[in-house]
Amino acid sequence: MAGHSHWAGIKHKKGKADKQRSKIFSKLSKEITVAAKLGDKDPAINPRLRSAIQAARSANMPKDNINRAIDKSSFNTELNFENLRYEGFGPENIAVIVEALTDNKNRTASNIRTIFQKSGGNLGTQGSASHNFSQIGVIKIDKKVISYDSIFELAIEAGAEECISKDNFHEIHCSTTEIYNIKKELEKEISNFISTEIEWIPLNSIKIPKEKNEDLISFFELLEDDDDVQNVYSNVEFGD
């Protein structure tokens, strides 16, 4: 789920489809459980839960898995997940932000620190890397659902700042405080969304030599393989 670095495009071309699918389902399930635990269990009145369920459906997660994740929020009353953010610098001194959802922050911090160190990077304090990014609301919709002209008009009318058409999806940018209000307006015309998230967008990218691509890919894969890691953002631009 690495966002807004060229890694996001590269990782889907790699193998390990079944493993990736299992990891994605696990992360989506955790988000559904937390969203249901923090708010109402009715997605109609809980926008975070509704968005999590829509993302799960977009990833073809079975309905039973979604229902189990919602139920888990009631069964495990002692289970408390925390949203945590880690910042640091990876190989080639790229800035990295890691978002985690964990029930044991000591374990998560230790695991992430080890990954950074083994990859030749270092974990920093909060603020050490995030000044290289801008935090915005990002809503993604499959191109098959709606045309660019239609989504552009809807998005601007709803109060979005920008609408960009990528290879397979439309991407709407908005302020972090307005993301669910804008999403609610879009839902009057659209029912299927790929994702609705607050993302970190790099202000400037660091282009690395082509021969360093594999090192960076291995670093990102190690981070995303950690069960507690939900999202990874960086300012890397892979060499061609």
C-alpha cells in the first residue's frame, strides 16, 4: 500500500500475488476492525468504516471476511490498536514515512528500526522526514466507473482541489479536513471507490540510479511485509 512514490507502480509488477493478496486482506481487515471499534458499526453513519469496506470490496475481499472484521471489533473488547507514524531515511537517503496500526508499539518500533538499519538507513524522530511531504486527502476511483469529464465536474463541485487521471484510475485531491464531506457528495453518483485515504505527497523527489532500484524495492518490501505496517510513503523516483 505504498503511496505516491514510483514504488506503488513497480510493486504490482512483481510476483508473489497470493502473498500480497493475503497481506492486503490482513491490513484491510485491521482497518475495518479499528474503524468499527472507534465509531458506529453501521457504515452508513461511519465514513471511516464505509471507506474501509469500499476499499476491501475493491480489493475483492470476500463478504465473509469483511463481516468477520466488523464482528471482531465487538468480540475483542480488550484489543486496542494505535495509529502510529514513523519517519526516517532509507537507502540513498530517501525520506520515508511509515504508518502503522498496532497493538504493541514496542514490537512495531523495534521491527521498523531494524528494517531501516539493515537497509543502510536510520529511523528518525517525528518531523525529521515529514517536512519533505504535504499531507492531503486522496480519493481513487476506477476509470471504468466514470469518465474523466464527469468525475472532474463532480469533484470540483464537491469542493475538491484537483482531479487527475492516471493509468487505471482517477485521483481526487482535497484537504484532509474535507475528505469525508467531499466523498459523501461523490457517493450520490458513485458507489465504487478504490480507496479514500489521507496520504503524504512528496514535495520534491530524489531520483536514484537504476542500479540501486532493487535495493530500494527490497527495503520497501521488508517494510510492507510487516503485519503492523499499513502504508509506506517516500520521495524516491526510480531510475529508468
